[in-house]
Amino acid sequence: MITFFTMIILFVPIGIMVDLSEKVDKMIENQAGTAAILQYYVDFTFYFANLLFPIFLFLSIIWFTSKLANNTEVIAILSSGISFWRFLRPYLIGASIIAIFSFVMGMFIVPDASEGYNDFRIKYLKAGHDKHRETNNIFNQINDNEIVYVSSFTPSTQTGFNFTLEHFEGTELKHKITAGNIRWVKADSTFRLASYEKRIIGKNGDIVETKRRHDTLFNFNLDDLTPVSYVAETKNLFELNEFIEKERKKGSPNVSRYLVVKYKRWSLPVSAFILTLIAVAVSSMKRRGGMGVNLALGISLAFIFIFFDKVFAILAEQSDFSPLLAVALPNIIFAFIAFFLLRNAKR
């Protein structure tokens, strides 16, 4: 446990210094305030630590256990009659404590940090770039009866172009609103539509209303039409479940991405146990190359795990591949690896 938290205390400041050295010019150029920068690095600490938590756990166990193995202490423990499973018990208790800590962090603390971290990056480090949003050909079902479309959306001016709103009752279209553009007027708290046209569908003919400019209210927010790509990361456990259900009802194409975020939060504590077993199995044997060989082998396995995790996550986000299976497969594969490594270590 001490090794784990020491690694976090050592590596996070290094990460902050590297990040600051790369981005200080952008911060000065975009006039980021001191308070905003300090808050950014508080958020960065939680975000960065949570992101690299599996690596820190894995390396701390390898480091600690390799020292025991090199001092022939593992052999002495097992030779005294203590079983390998009894030898594993303190590791599993430690992994349980860290898994609970990680679960609480990931579900309730990191989402707020993620929001602050990403908002700062967009405002001060990527100013003028909207790659974090889908801004073209946006369809969105805002409730059970209404569908909205804009051909493009500019977040900085809160303006959507070629706006269409269709109102259905059941499968029957009742009225349709079109406009050249729609803009949120903050001073009046209204939506302003240019080249406005409303067509009410009637059995004996349509009623058409047109205006050059029309101010009105809608029960949606323009930002909600194009949520930021990291929106799921900013929701806590309960908010995320509610948000995913809402997006599923809307028919959002990004539901798989949001489900990957949700399942990853649940899989992280499971990963803690699997990585703990692999790390102990790899480092409990005394090798001719010493701790360096154990670290090299452990780091290789850790990066293979991260590779599988990223590949399956992207596969789920970009295709019809099951998000649950995509998140679970790396753990399942490495659970088998842990089983075989442990069986070999016991010998």
C-alpha cells in the first residue's frame, strides 16, 4: 500500500510538470487566470491518477514482491509450510482496499475532476476548436413526439443552421417548423429563428405561417443537441445511468460510447484483482536478471492489457460490437493468463 501511494505521489507531480512545460505558452496566450490554472491541476491530479491507477498498482506490486523474491524471502515463507494462497491473502486484502478506493473515486470524485479538466483544455488550450463535438448533420429526438435537425451547429455563437422541428402524434406528422437558422438569445432567454415557417398539417389542407424573424421558446437546450464527446465522463454513478437512459430514448448514436464509459468504471475494481494476481505470479520467482527482468515482463504485460482495452473500446464505439463484451474481454483474457501464471508460480 505504501509503495502504491508513493508511486502516485512521485509520478503525479512529474506529470504536472511535463504538462505545464508543454502548455504554459497556450495558457499565457489565452489569458488563463492563476485560479483557473491551479484548479485545472487539482482536477488533473485526480484525472491522471485515476487514468494510470492500474499501472501504478501493477508496478508497485512487482516492485515490492521482487524485493522479497531477491532477498529469498518468498522461498523462506513457502518453505515454512505456508501455502501459496495464504501468501496471496495480504495482496488480495490490499487489492480490495484499493479497488474500493478506486470505485468511489471513479464513480463520484473523478467525474467532477474530468469536467473541470476537459473544460479548461477546451477553453484555454484548444480555443476555437470544436472537435470535441459533433457539429454537422445533427438529428435528435428531444421527447416522445418531437425530432430536431440542424445541418450544422456553431457552439461559440449558439447558432444552428437549416433548423427543422417535426411534431408527431403516434406516427402522424402534425406540424413542422423550419428556419434558415436558430440562435439562442441570452439577454431575452429566447430562441430566435430567421426565415421562420410553420406548417400545420390538416385533413383539408395545410396552414402555413411565415415570418422573417420569430422569437419563441423550446423545451431543449442547443448544447444538448451536440453534447461534448466526454459528457459521460462528467456524470457520477446515478447521473450516468439516467443520462444513458435518456439518450437511448432519443435514439442517440453515441449510446455505445456512453455504455463503454459506464462499464469501464465497474470493470476497474475487477482489473485490480486480476492485475494483482498477475503481478504476484510474475515477480514472486527469483530470476537471474533480478528485479529488472520482473519489471520488464510486468510492464510488457501491462501495456498489452492497455492495448486490448483500447482496441475493444474503440471497436464498441465505432461498430455494433457489444460494449459490455468489449469491456469484459480484456479482463477475461487476462484472468486466464493470471490463472496459468499462478499455477506456474505455485510450482
